[in-house]
Amino acid sequence: MKIGFMGLGAMGAPMADNLLRAGHALRVWNRSPAAAAPLTAAGATRVDTPAEAACGDVLITMLADDDTTREVVVAGGR
């Protein structure tokens, strides 16, 4: 399955890692791109925009709160 994952903080990064270990194709995005480095080293693809993360079968967001989710989804994440 092709999965997009946005939000690689304390909860998101381990969740994304589990999906990657389960064999899913994973596209990851985080407002701080460096947070994606461990996942990309393990085989995930880091993307530059939330829209790129959303290209796939499923999109999972693990963002901090409603305001952050609204900013990322509506305003493009920057």
C-alpha cells in the first residue's frame, strides 16, 4: 500500500516507522524536514509538500492540534 504520512514528532515517527517496517511504500512530510532523515535512511521517501504526501492510497496525519492541521491542509504547511 502507498501511504502518505504527515507529522513526524514523538508519536508520528514511531508510527511511520512501523508502517515502513511492515513493507508499505511510505511518503513522509514534516514541517521540519530533518525529522524525516531516520525514515528516509530506512527507505521512506521524503516529500517537500503536504500535497505530495497525499498522493497515494492512504494519508495519515499525526499533527499537533486542530490549528496545525488546518494550517497544513488549507495553507500548504508553511
